[in-house]
Amino acid sequence: MASSAPFCRSALIVLAALVLSACSPRQMVMHGLADELASQGSAPEDDLDLAREASAYHLKLSESVLRGQPDHAGLATAVAAGFTQYAYAFVAFDADRLDATDAKAAQRLRERAARLYRRARDHALTALETTHPDLRRQLADPASPLRLKAADVPLAYWAAAAWGGQISLSKDDPDTVADLPLAARLARLAWDANPNFGDGDMASLMGSFEAARPGGSRIQAEKYFDEAIRLAHGTSAGAFVAKAEGIALPAGDKAAFTDLLGQALAVKDAPGSPKMLANEVMRRRARWLLDTADDLF
């Protein structure tokens, strides 16, 4: 999730930048600010309410700095990750919970989440295009020799994840849905460059795309999800939730569904783990899915 560092810390960073700009080249100062904002994105946090309150300001500040440093891969990655995670954890999830009581409000939230996903995707793709100028055209051409390096994978992962999120919430927009092969290909290129990225996050994303694409293989999707669980070594609640929603739910296997969600809830975080906030988001989702299981099956 995006960093939840207190407002005062970000304010001090901005103040320092303004002071230093009097005696340093502006670009040097802005690059240092970009470095600092990018590093805050990995700060451990387990308080969802605090994260939600801090995220909007932090994302807006980071996005503003990124516009002046569009080739800063670290900040672009943090911004894309932040918008993607904010959309998933605090907007799309609210929509899921509202569905049963206020379908119109839920739809408005999904439309907002789709816009946030698109924003995340565009930041990541723009940064990738600094080293791959023809990226979007090549993604649309299956015969193109496009390859990614390991250094490209964080940006490619978040671009593909955000793209997939946007598509999943845009079923009534044929032009957006038509981009699914492009998003899936970007994920595949990232997988080819570093299949171990994120200690299973890349494998889980591949499973989600395989399960979602027309004609996708359930067996192959399950292999990806199992690889995600293996690579995480029991530290990722999201790996279990992804398999529950991607495999057990479509198969109508309630026993497997509840077992996987129980394993997600059992994940314990080591002190200072960078997965703390993401795990708390997924444990919260697991609890909600268990509470609504009778309606899902």
C-alpha cells in the first residue's frame, strides 16, 4: 500500500526542498525529493484507517513530483503501486460491500476505482516508455520482438495489475475490455524477465490473467496460484485469497474456498514486514468473503 507516513513528514520534505532550491539546482532537489517519496512507499504499516487517511495526500504529492521527473522509475513505480492499491483496498472493496444495499452507489465507486486503475497504469506505462518508446504498439503486435529487463519488472507488474483491475471493472466498455490481451502480454513479459518478483506477486498476477482470459486454462491458472503460495513461504495472505477467488469460487468448491480463506487469515506478519499492510487488506477481504460465502455459493 502507499506509505502512511504522517503529514508532517511529507510537509517537512517539501519545506526542505523549497529551502534547498535556493542554493541547489532545481532538478537535483526534485530528484532527491522523488527518491525520498519513492522510498516511503515501502514503509511498514498495519493500520488500514491510518493508511487510508494518509494515502490521498501522499499520492497527490508524489504524482505532482513525478510529473517533473517522468523518468524516475522508482517514483513512477511507487505512484502506480499506490494508486492501484488504493483503488483495490479502499474503493473497489467498498463497492463490493455496498452491492447488497445500494447497487447504484456501488457502481459509482467501481467507476471511480476504474479511473484510479487507469491513472496507475498510465503512470507506469509512461515511465516504461522512456526505455521502450514503442511499447504500446509492440504490445498490440504479437509478432514484435519486445523483451523486458529485470529492472523493468516492477513498473511492468504494476502497469499490468492496474490494467487488469481497470478491465475487470469496465465490462460495459468494449474498448477497455479489448485491451485484455495487451495487459496479459505485458504481464507475460514481466514474468519472463523475473518470475519470482514480489515473492509470488508476479505468479499470482499471472494466475489472475489466466483465469480471466477467454479460453484460459483453469489447470494452468491453479499452477500459477500454487507457485505464488510456494514463493511467498506463508507470508502472503493475498496468495491464498487470489486462489480462493480465482479457482475455488468459479468452480463452486465451497470447502476449498473457505479453507484457503482460513489460511489467509492465519498468516502472521513478522515485525517490520513490508507486507504488513497488504496482508491486512487481504485478511479483511478474506473475513468479508467468509461472511458472505453462503450468498456466493
